[in-house]
Amino acid sequence: MKIIILGAGQVGGTLAENLVGENNDITLVDSDRDRLRILQDKFDLRVVVGHGAHPSVLRDAGAEDADMLIAVTNSDECNMAACQIAYTLFGTPTKIARIRSEAYLDIQDKLFINSEIKNSDAKPRGGFVIDELIAPEQLVTNYIQRLVEYPGALQVLQFAEGKLSLVAVKAYYGGPLVGNALATLREHMPNIDTRVAAIFRQGRPIMPRGTTVIEADDEVFFLADTRHIRAVMSEMQKLDGSYRNIMIAGGGNIGFGLAKKLQRNHSVKLIEHRQERAEALSEKLDKTTVFCGDASDQELLMEEHIDQIDVFIAVTNDDEANIMSALLAKRMGAKKVMVLIQREAYVDIVQEANIDIAISPQQATISALLTHIRQGDICNVYSLRRGAAEAIEAIAHGDSSTSKVIGKQIGDIKLPPGTTIGAVVRNDEVLMGHDRTVIEQGDHVILFLVNKKFISDVEKLFQPSAFFF
């Protein structure tokens, strides 16, 4: 596939890295010549220096015969204009844009339209022609909300419209399953079907088998019916009580969106350092207590009883401020702390410190982008362990004569190396991916890959052909 990526920042660069290794023809566009040179030296891709929304630059990048344009520059306006120009001048089939500003997102139904609707309307309405919209702040807000709903989880991802969940937890001494083989999980929970999909031990992936013994500090990814998540978590660690008291540092789009969601069922305090913004938030958040101040102010934290806070969430635009305020909150008694980290280099450092969860908006954005880029009947893609592995939700279409998977038992499907089928969702029924489970038409199949060079092979598995023998 021929793909043009506008913006060579962290998201654009990481996305290019993901896609280059999958036999795609990638062209990266940015006005920063030095940044492009660094990426071109590392990866097999074309680069074009210039403004991403200029028609001449898009033409030089190959927009006339490109399959897809992905606009992830730091400017919403540039991303919007580039998609419109790619549609109007070059007829680029698929256009994806990252949009951050609430000013645009609040009226997205009126402001944006996809190509299919635009081309089919007898009287086409106006609007920027963008086929897929990626809103990082909304993605991160939803991500953090799920972490709050499942205390103790490191990552919570949902598939098949929320029927199935993938949860990552750290195994602790004292957990019923720690020190025991995975095969004993059924003995502990005879009435709950679950599947350990992946294990990371000291940062390295381990293919889970029935004989695999869970060790303390293992990062365990398991699948289960969403209704049974807490029961399975209790096998790995002592369950934390529900979070009640929450403090948010930062009143930007993420902080505001998070407070708005959490204030319904939690006691929420929000700290914002800008007086005008704090006043505006106070008017919009009727059930949240808003303070104007510095989240790393020890006296303020003490006055607001930080020792009674169940989870402190730092989501300002400043990585250093997030880290310092979270470390201080933890030292002063906050039970759990989460921090938003923009710089990838900080993530490992933070996780070695006394911080419970580091959240990368870039990884959330890349996962959403990959969902729209993957071929075949791929409807969800999640990046695990900061890109070390992927979880993919694919829909099985066709029949036994046109599909490589339909009508077959999972144990008989020839999967690429390092790939496992974790679960199948059939209508409202959740089935774990056991060897004898047979794939049927319309099934949502959840797969895990620890070697991303085989992603194209997985995509081909779920591409029905006219004739398959």
C-alpha cells in the first residue's frame, strides 16, 4: 500500500517505523529537514521537505496515486486542509487526520464528512473531507477512565463492542496463581472461562502454555468476558478497593474530559494553575472541586488531604511537572499515581520510579491509526508494551471455500510464528480460543502477535478470496 504520512514528530515517526516493516511504500513529509534525514537513515522510506498542506508538496509526495494520506502534523488546520486538498486535487481514496482542538471536535458532525457520503449525496453538503478522525485527547480520557474502573490494572482494552476485555496486571507475591502453572487457573475458577494471551517477564515476551508458571512481577495479559474481569484479576494480585477519591493535576482537554466523566461516581478534585481556566472549569464541572494552584505545591496537597486520595492523575502538558507532582503525591500518601508522558524516553525511567502507571498519548493515537490502516477485515488494533506486541480484532467473512479460517478448528489454523488466537466473540457469546473452537462466519477473532513482521500474514488470513483450496 502506498501511504503518505504528514508530520515526522513522535507519532508520525513511530507510525512510519511500524508500517515500513510491513512492505508498505511510505513517504514522510515534514518541514524539518534534519528530522527527516534521521528517519530516512533509520528506515526504508521516501521523504519530502515542505508544508504538508501545499498542493505542490503533496504532488511531490505522490498524492496522485497514493492509497492513503495520514495527516498527523502538530497543526489541526494543516491536517484538515491537507485532507481536503488530497480529495479535491488528487482523489486520494482514504484520508485520516489527527484533530486535537475541542473547537473543531465539538462540531465535528457539521465540520467533517467522509468521501463515501460526499460522493453519494445528490446535493453534497460542505465540510472538510476526512474519512477517519483521530482525537488523541478523547482516546486518552477513555483509556484512563477504564484504568480507574479496574483498580490495579495496568492496561484495559475492549473488543467486540465491550463484550470482551484484555487486561494487563502485574502478578504479586500472595496472588493465588503466582508460583503455579497456568493450567491450574481452571481449578481456581471452574465457572469462568479465561485465557492468558501474553506474559512479559523482565520486558521479554513469553508464549503462555499450560505448563508456564506465573512468577511475581510478571506482566500478565489475560482475556475474559468483561463481566468477569475483576474475578480473574483477583487470581494475580490482591484486589484494590474501588477508587473513590480522585485528584487530577491539569485542567486542559484531558483533565476536563476526565473530570467530567469521573465526577458522576467519584469525589473529584482538579488543580489548574491558570486562574482564568480554573474559573471556567469551575463553572462547567458542577460536581468537581476546582482549585487554582500548583500541583507540586506541598502545602496545597496537604491542605487537600492528599493522604486520602485513592488515585492521583497528572495530565498537564509538561512531562516534568507531571512526574514531579506524582512523585510528591505518592510520597505524601496518595495510594496510586498515574502520569501522562509525551516523551518516549521518559516512560521506562518513570516506571522504574515510584509511579504506578505511565500513559502515552502517542501509543493510543498509533493504535487508533493502525486500526484504520490494517487491511482485511480488521476492526481493532491495540499496541501493547509500547509497540512490542499487538492485539488485533478481525472479523471472519466468507465460507469454508473462500476463507482460510472459517470452518476450521483453531488448532488446525496455520498461524504465523509468535501469533496466538486468544478468543472468539460470536454474537453475544464469548468463547476462549481453545484448540477445538471452530471459527464461523461473522466471528470476531482476537489475535496476539509478538513479532510484528508477520502482521501482513495475519491480514491475509482474514481476506476472503474468490477461490481458496
